[in-house]
Amino acid sequence: MTTQFRPVPHLIRSLDAVGCVTIQRVTIDVTRRVQSLYVPVSDGVRLAVDVWLPVEQTAAGGRVSTIVKSTRYHRAQAPSGPELEADSNVAAGDLWNAAGFALVLVDARGTGASFGTRTGELGEREIADYDEVITWVAAQPWSDGRVGAYGVSYEGQAAELVARLRNPHLFAVAALFSPFDPYRQLFYPGGCATADRFARWMCESQLKDRVDGALERLAAVTGLPVEEIPLPAPVKPVDGPNGPALLEQAIREHQANVDVRELMGRLPFRDDRADALDWEATAPASAREAIESAGVPMLVRAGWLDGAFAAGTLARFATLSNYQEVEIGPWGHGGDTLADTVCPDGTLESGDLSPEEQDRRLVEFFTRYVQRNEQPDGHGTLRFGTLGTDEWQTVSSWPPDGLEVRRRYLDPAGGLTEEAGSAKTMRHAVDPTASSGRTNRWLAIDLGQGASYPDRRAADDALLTFTGTPSLADVHILGFPVVALRLATSGSDGAIYVYLEDVGPGGEVTYLTEGCLRFIHRQTAGPAEPTRLGVPRSFAQADCLPVVPGQYLDLVVELLPVSAILRAGHRVRVAIAGHDAACFARYGPAGETFTLELGQDLPRSPRTERALPEPQARWVIQRIGSPPSRSVNPASCRAPATRVRRCAANVRTCAMTAPKV
């Protein structure tokens, strides 16, 4: 027998003879695994929602906990047939229903099959919608009133932002591969705009929203002919004979969506804001006090080479008081691909890295803190893997114990030395075509693959490089490398891109991490902390410093955090560029040149920069054991094993900072 609950304010609409819309009430059938319907929020906008139920419990009158995900990328694709297996979310439905959870998937307003228009991305109204859906779920007769929110990337950021509203029915959040501060970790790392990537993402999102002209705008951004651009799969309509007509009506409302693509270049400071784009309001980092007061446990996952999300993950763990279970590993965006430049031919087929194991840990997290309503004990744990090994380390705080700062100096002859030499200058002509490649950590986010950097020997030919001597033992580089430079530029603006690399015995060059800094953002808010969270700076308009051609600047460049093994016999390299043409905006003039002052006893810079350290490069190492580990044959990293090879125990871990210049 089909059990129908009391009518709830779910609305589905039908067209009358003159094409106007009439309202019919619908109910949820607790014996159906999945149903699609419209849920109206407080301003009347109808959101398209899919509800997956564990019918063994709900059909018998049981109440269940619910997992909710709100997305702007379609809650489901249009199925090819009526069978359950044709639904694009059948695997997710099976995963959660088998664990006794209901699963609720939502198209954010102005996207997918939902009505409404978008006044921005992750704006206040969108997050309020999410909060209202959680309240609606908790009020359903089949719900036990306990809800968890989760998602990857944009969806994870939305889940974390909804926690700031302190809904009493929200018991836990999983923010997976998502930014804690999108200005710093995605759109303006080091104050340098990833403008091309953002423009493409916005056009692709509009194409999903079926906004008129989006395909042509995407062709203009990518340079591809319209006919060569693949179209996204269509979104799933709500159930019922009028679902397709309702979808078309919703799409008509999408035409008024605000295009925030053109706003990005007008908001280069973190405290800039416009009606449709506000870096502060969309950053979970800015809502720290509200999220802490909500007290929700959090599961956070990131990849070392996935944008700059690992930096945000460490900042969240170090500064947010919420209980957190944090994982950082060699994952590409979303966790379905490998991103390990030290062992690029590894696999995710089994072990902790695999998508199946990630899902298992995700379900277990929500089972503890939503379904069982357990109370977490302590601040949580940080578990991180190391590039080039299959070892994981679990710590209860960041930074972990046992760190040692290594300091090296940039030598005019191209070396990295333990002692600063005498003061000298050197000049470098900036190559505006220098590039980190089309599969770098910023672009791979949208490519469905892990970041990869093929042998960088040729790329380094156009850069200014400084290379150390062969390491006598395996060294574990951990944390935020920091490079301090004294540099003059021929322009009135500009940026610097610094790469930390591993040079093998045969001359092969492996990317480890990078950092960049636009010169106007060079003001710091305190000393560099390579063992903790890098270089504090505001990126605020009030802290903008002018750039005078030919005048020396003291620059402290934070490189993104990494955990990687430098093998015995390998050498550390610091490579410096004045541009990354792969995806960053250009700030320097044509014919730009850098002049670097290297060595000791250098003159001090202007008063505004007097507090900065003398030029140097530092990195952190952590001592895991006293004896050095034995070397591992690099070929073992490329063997078709079922698990990525990681470093043996007893490796010395270093927190590196860049050499003095």
C-alpha cells in the first residue's frame, strides 16, 4: 500500500488551455526510492529537489536522518529511461540509502530545473535557500530532524557557508575539495588573477543554466569554434507530465542571471565588493565566529596540488575551533584522480586514496555525528599523505611537532648555498610566454584530471633558476616554503612566480609546489611562518603599496603547502618567473626586466618595508626518525601496482623556506 503524508507545500504546476499555470499539491510517497518535485522557499521561488529514501525504513513508518547537497551544476541529468538505473544519481542514492540515510539533492536557484534568477554566485539568498531546505527536510514525517550537508568544490563551500546560519537541524558538514577563502585559494592566489579560468568557468556554468548566448561567449573565451564545444547533458525535469514544460519556464527565468565574469577584474582586492560579487561574504574564513558558534563537526578533504585548497584546509584546521577530521593527500579535484608529481604514474585503485574508501569514510563520519548524534571529543585530527610515498601521518595539531627550518641563499652563479655570499646584483629579462602548462593545479580543476607537470627542464630554460647540491639523505619537505627577495622591476606593476622543484640525478626536473605575488600586495601583516601558515597578508586596498620602476622592493613570497620527499642524490631548485601565461593575468610591461640584489649586507628598503626579512629562501623539514630512510627506486613509483608508492619510515621531514637572494 502507498502511504501518503499530509500535504506539504510542494508545488507542481500544470498549464491550462491558455498557457497559464495552475497549482496542484503533491505528496511524498514513502515507498518510492526517488522522486523529483518543487519545493518553494520563502520568497516564492521553486527549487527542484530529488528525494532518495531508504524505503525499507520509511515504508514501515521509520524516521531517518538526511544528507543534503545543493548544487549549481545540475542535481541530476535527464535520464535515458524510466528505470531507476537510468538516474545519474543511482550510485549516490544506493550509497546513502544503504546506510539508512535519505538523500536530498537540490538545484540552486537560477540553475538546473529550479526557478528564480541568480544575483551572484553563493550569495546570501542562495545560502538562505539551502537553510530553508534543511528546515523543510527536518519537518517531514519521514525525517528524524537530523541533517548533514556535504559537497565537493562549490557544493562544499555552500555546505560550509550554510553552517554559519546555525540551523538547529544541521548536525555535521563535509566540505570536500573546496576553498576556505576563494579569493586567496582560487581566484586571486598571491593577488594574481586566474582570470581566464574564471571566465571559462562562468561561461560553462551559464551554458548549464541554458542562458542565451553562453555558447558563443564560451567559444570567444576558449578560441574554439562553436561546433567543437561539447554541450552539457540536459538537466532532469521534475516528475509528472508537466515536468518538461516547467523546466522550460524555469529556464526563461534563468535568462536574467547576473554574469559576474566581467566583475572579477574590477575587484582585485580582497575587501572589494559589488552587488553580485563579494569576496568576504562568500568566504567561510570570514564567517569563522558564526561557524564556530554553530559547533558542527566537519569532515574536510583536499589535495596537495588541487588549486590552493590545501592552504585553506590547513588554515581552517589551525584557526577554527570546530571538531574536524581533515585529510590531505595526492588527489586531483574531487578525489577521483591522482595528483602526485613525484610518482605521476601511480593509481587510486585501492587503499586509502581510492574513491570507494573516501566514500566509506564520508558515510562513517555522518553516521557518527548525524545518525547516531555522537558528540566529538577534542579538536580533531589531521591526516596527510606525502607525495612520492604511500605513507600517511596523523597529527592532532598544525604545525606538527619536530619541524626544523632549512635556510638557503640564492647565489648569483645559480646555486643554493648555506651561507650568504657578498652582495651582488643580477638581471633577468622576463619571458611573457613562460607557462606552467595547460594541466597545472589551477586548470586541472576543470579538466577532470589531476594536476600534472611533465619534466620541467625545458620550461626552466626561460626562468631564473637556483639549484642546490645533491641531498645526502631522503628529506621530507613539509609546510609552506617561503622565498624572500629584493627585486626591482622596470614597470610600475608586476608579479613574481616562484617554483620549488626537485632535480633528479639525470637532470629531470619535478615540480613540487609554487607561489606567486603581485607586487602591489607585498605588504605583510607579520613575520613569515613556514612551519605554520606561510606569510600573513591582507590583500586589502588600504595595504596596497606603489611600485616605482627601478626602485627595490622587499618581497616575501609564500609558496603553497606541500608534503613531498626529496630523495638522496636529488637537488632542490628554486625557479623564478615574471609571468605564468597558462592562466594568470599579465601585470608587467612589455620588455619587463627584473634586477635582483643577492647576498648579505644589503641596503635597507623604504620605511614601509623595513620590517621585512633579508632576502632568503626557507623550507621546513620534519624529523620522523633519526636514521635516514633507504632510497626507493624511482621505477617503483611507475610500476602498475595497486597502490601509490610512498616513502618508507624514518624519513627526515623538512619545512623549507627559500634561499636568501
